[in-house]
Amino acid sequence: MDGVHDLGGMQGFGPVEREENEPVFHAAWEAAVLAIQRAGGARGFFNIDEFRHGIERMAPAHYLRATYYEKWLDGVTRLLLEKGVVGAEELAARLAYFEQRPDAPATEPLTAPLPPRPPANAKWAQDVIRETGAAPRFADGDPVRTRDVHPPGHTRLPRYARGKRGLIHRCHGVHVFPDSHAHGRGEQPQPLYSVRFDARELWGESAEPNQVVHIDLWESYLLPGS
Amino acid sequence: MDGVHDLGGMQGFGPVEREENEPVFHAAWEAAVLAIQRAGGARGFFNIDEFRHGIERMAPAHYLRATYYEKWLDGVTRLLLEKGVVGAEELAARLAYFEQRPDAPATEPLTAPLPPRPPANAKWAQDVIRETGAAPRFADGDPVRTRDVHPPGHTRLPRYARGKRGLIHRCHGVHVFPDSHAHGRGEQPQPLYSVRFDARELWGESAEPNQVVHIDLWESYLLPGS
Amino acid sequence: MGKNHPNVDPYVVSRVRALESLLLEKGILAPDAVDRVIERYEADTGPMVGARAVARAWTDPRYKRLLLDDPRTALARFDLDYQMLMVVENTDALHNLVVCTLCSCYPWPVLGLPPTWYKMPAYRSRAVSEPRALLGEMGLAIDPRREIRVWDSSAEMRYMVLPQRPAGTEGLGEAELVPLITRDALIGVADVRPPAPAAR
Amino acid sequence: MGKNHPNVDPYVVSRVRALESLLLEKGILAPDAVDRVIERYEADTGPMVGARAVARAWTDPRYKRLLLDDPRTALARFDLDYQMLMVVENTDALHNLVVCTLCSCYPWPVLGLPPTWYKMPAYRSRAVSEPRALLGEMGLAIDPRREIRVWDSSAEMRYMVLPQRPAGTEGLGEAELVPLITRDALIGVADVRPPAPAAR
């Protein structure tokens, strides 16, 4: 989707602000969000592409002002509700509980003993290579042109690199296709390439001199170039 | 600039929400902002292109969540400060005054009699046609291709229509060029055209059937097409 | 405040008043400027010039030709000097829609102040890329055989739609037609509806 | 909270706790999961694997070749099984820079958690379109004759920069080099600096 998350080349965001002596976590809730995201993914309630698309579906103004873990919280909550893992009513009730008791620990409303946990796959987010034996269509050095598309769903072809000419740098093997995997349409694995673009092709006369950008792009994003 | 104001084709903003029985103004401050914008423009402190670019330079997250007149307030305030019409210190002092007196009218801190007002040009925003005698490069029906550029400043070539093929529909005459006029680089008037684009050219396979878009584009945005 | 105004900064009123106060003091803003703006747009509740021009075009073929070919001269008949307007005509084969994707350009002199939805990201983003879906959501189904022609107001030219005269209005005169012609129809997000049958 | 955290929703803590509580109750979240995350990233203060690999590459040409050609095998020397990493080498002719424009992909196993600036719009938007200006602002002037090569992490492949070994470190061994190698240098927004002369 052509959303505000697709930030490459966007202007108006000002200087990079570095935080002096930035802590690993600014507060314990950040770590809790990370733990929740990992638990949900490791137990198979969403895959990494659904997770990314869950964040992309945030309200755009919220996306731009939210911190990193607020984005994760928003995306994971959306997915767990959509998948029926948690219910809207029980979540609202629990939220009301903690808003009235700002110092209560998360375990306070729990009464029954905790149930056993199903097995988890800690590698859920990295398990993307599929040895299908598919022969790559393009060889190193081949000229390609990216498709000029505006898909309404999840895609990893950034808007700044659409309809652009580049050269195949290398093939990374056959990878799960996020555009289908994020939408319950299966893994549809296909060759993934590092594609090199000259900055002038991407930014025209505004390009800085002597710059290239490498982007990892799936085969179906690419057409033969010339 | 490739900013969040350039909304054509962006996704994720949800349904159009119509306000039932929307009032002309939601509050008197909205009318005050409109009056301030008109006074500043009519007295020549900024032109219409500087005004638009003043809004485009808002913080992106603020732009997306601000109401219309909040955007105008932000942009006009920025311009009046940059132009030296009001000073940062006097504005901060006056703001502190009214934050402490939420019910005070705007005239309350004024002590001296009001000075005479300089002449104003009520047509400031519409005065854009220049009869330079410049001959249009393109004729009705000519194929053109828009330039694929990413200018850092103000432009009226939307991002969704860059590097696209269209047909000249008609010439509107010779108009002041916003890309220079917004940046103190003069009017540089040039022919303005209505250019017709097929939706498939703009949106690829995502286009709805049987749709065209007309965009008003200055001659220097256009290259001969084929 | 409507749903489109969820996040008004609590300090916005103070900021407006501070600027207003300074500009009064400097002689830049006239003391009656705000009142005149309110009066111009709130108190002037007569029909839009746009609606009056459309009603006349429906009842006078020569005026319709003039409105389409030379809108400035046509608008002068209503004491309006407006050079920048283009009028685009809906037909059985064509539906027109007006938007400004880059800001919120709108033909104020003929339509008054734009509604909030016209200025918000949802309308501005979708009108050019999925107008048929958008209009459907807004209650206007466009026959797939009709072309949708979107006018993105990227320069100072402004656009107004000349809607189709609805069936069932054959007996009505210009003055009776004017109140049927809504702002939304002149933007292109609605059709003009015939008057509801009078209760008997 | 730093400048990058200006707008944390006051209800965010309650929302986290509500979700956490429900997921504990349903047996989805382990009771010690949050503590383990904190321990993994906060308490584990040893040097990053990335810095250790770079220091070894600087002192062992064969290891450097392995790190560039077969990073998985090279990282296994530090007891890390990480299949997705690519290592890109800075030279006198080339400077590498890593970004993720679409989200915030980052090589966590070798660099730890990403800094906030890496995840914010300013860095993500500008790194691909004006990296030289951006690096200049961040204190790293790149000679105009050096190519800047930006790696946009759009898939599951992750990128780490192999920085240039600074002059003045010829006498240092692997263990002394490790603390010089900062996270920022491995992202490409800084060079590695030689150690400051010891106070005498």
C-alpha cells in the first residue's frame, strides 16, 4: 500500500535527533511489547509479514507521531483482535481495570492458575528461505526495470523504486513472498535479488553525486530491462 | 517537496467522514485565521505560493492530524515570523498573555490607538495570469511526458503524476510559476496546460476502469511525449 | 465539532488571539476584519452563485453554452467577476469530479467555503485513484459505462461541475430549480435529486 | 524519555498491561517473558558480536575473507547462528550505509536493539535520497570521490558495515580493538576512531 510508512525520499522530517545515552528500554512497557510480539509470532498467531502490515494499517497521523513500541503495540493488538486471539470486549474490560489501577501489575486480575503454553518457534521471523529449486530468471549484472504498481496491500517494493531501471547485483535465493504471505495467500516463494540503482535514476536531478542504492526485491517486482 | 501534503493516491486514510449540518465556522477562531491570512496576503507579506509552501513545511505528523484552519494558522505564523512582520519574542509574550486570560478579547492588550492601515489588494491570490505573449510549446492533443523529478521546494506537479504520459487537453494561458514564486525567485510565468492522464498510466493494474484525471501543469513540467 | 476535528490543540485559540492582537496593533488587520469574514460567509445565506448559474443553464440553452465556453462572462450575469473558473458538464457518458490533492483549492466565489471532508486526507488521497469506490461509499453509484473524469486543481484554475438535470423537473422554472442544486452536486460527489413529492 | 518520544499516549501503559494480562491468562505469554527480554538486552552488556567479528577481521585476513564471503560460518565462531546477514566493506573508494525505509529492519543478533533515531522518519526518509547531507549533519563528512552505497533492508536480509580500521591502531590486538568499534560505525553513520591518547 502507498502509505505513510513508505518513507524513502520523503521530505520535511527535519534532522536526525540522536538521544544521548539512550537506554535499551525507556520504560518496562517497551520490553513488555517486545515480549508480546515475540510470543504472538512464536506461537503462530501471525507471521512477520502480517505483523509488518498490521503496523502499516495504523492511522497515518498516529504512525508518524508514535514511538517504535507504540507502533508495535498498535499493530499487534490489531492482529490479535482480528485473529480472535483476544476479544474486543475482554480487552476493553481489562483496559478499564488497569486505567483505574495505574500501579497494578499485569498479573493482578488473574485468578486461575496459568494454563500450559503451546510450543513456540523462536525462529518464526527468520524462517523465510525455501529451497524450491526454482531457477532465477535473472543473472548477476542483468538490467531490470521495476514494475510501476500501486498494490493496495502489503508490498516490499518501495514507492521510490517503482518504474526504475537497475542492475541485478546478486540473488539471495528463494524467499517467502511478503505480498501474499501478509494476506493469507500463502508463501508463494520466489527468487529474491539485491538490485543496484543509480541515485540519478531514483531522484533525477536532485540526486547527490556518486551514490547508489541497493534494494532487495522479489522476482515478480522485476521486468527485463534494456 | 515530496511531503505528506502530496496526498493523491495515498492509502490508509479510511472513509470520507461527512459532518452533518456542518457550520460555516466551527468557532470564531477559524474566521479569525481566515481574516489574518487574507490581511497578510492582501498587504503583500506573502504570495499565495509562499502561503501554500508555508503549510507544506509543517511537521508531517501535525499536518495529518491538524484541522484546516490549524494548518493555516501554522503556515501563516511561520511566514509572518520569517518575513519579520511579527517577532518571535513579542509573539511568545502575547501568547503567554492570552494563555493566562482565556476569555480576553484580542484587543485587550492594545493601549495605543490603532495605526492607519496600508493599502490592500483583495485580489492578491487570483492575480496569476501574465500576458507575456509567450507561444505555448504544446498544442491541444499533443502527447507529453511529465518530468520525473523530486524538487526539494514547492511544486505543483504531484508525485503520482511524475514520469507519466498524458495528452494536452487545452492551454489556460501564461501563469505565474509557483515553483519559483514560492521561493523569492520571481514569477517566471509560463504556459499552463490541462493535461489528461488515463488512470491506467497513473495507477497501473490497480486503476479503476474507465477513468481519466486532468491535472493543470506548467510547461516546464512537461517533455514531448510519443 | 465534528468527527473531522478530533485533535484541536487546546492552545490554538490562544495562538490565534496572540497573532490577531499583534496584527491589529501593527495596523495589518482591520478591526472589523473578522466580523466581516463571518458576515460574508455565515450571514450571506442566499443561494450559491454556482447553483443559480446551473439552474439558468438548465432552462436556457444559450446560457448553458456561454457557461461552458466563457464562464467569466456567464458569471458576470450574477454580478461576479471570477476569471479562474472552468465548468465541466456531466452527461450520460461522463461524470466529473473535482479535488485538490496538494492542498484544498476550491471555487470559493461560486460555492462558498469548502466542507471539511473536501479538505481532509481521505477525500484528497482517494478521489484521483479510486473515485468509483469513493463515490459509491458516499452514496453515488456511477454506471461502469460512464467515464469518471477527475479534475485535480493543481493550479489557480478552479472547477465546477454542471450536473445533469434530473428527470421529474421538466415543469420547474429557474427559481424552483435553484434550491435543488446542492454544493455536493457541483463538486461531483452527488447527483441533483428531483423534489420530494409534496405531502397531500 | 528523549526528544524522539514527545507524544507517548498517556494510556499506552494501561493498554500494554491489559494485553499482557490477557495473554498471560490465555497461556500465550510466559510469566517470565518480559523479564527475559529485559535481561537479554539490558543485562547482557558484553560487546556486540558485530564488533567482535570486525575486530577479528581487522587482525586476521582469512577471517575477513570468510566474514565477507560466508558470514554465517564466520558468525558461528562467536556461537551465533545467523543466516540472514550480509557484511559490506568500506574502502577508500566506497562508504556503505544501512537503512530500512519501509519499517525498521536491523540486524539485532549482531548489533542489539536499534537506536531510536534509526527507527524514526527523519533517518528512514533521508538515508536513501540525501545520504551525504545526512551523514554530514551526523558528523561524518564523506569525501566526494567516495561512492556512497546505501542498503535498503527491504527483505529479511540484514546488512552490517565492515568499517575501515583507523590509522593509529596498528599496535592493537583484537581484544583492544573491540571497544573502539561502535554500533554507529557498523550501521555506517560513523567511522571508527583510534583510541584517545592516554592521560599521562
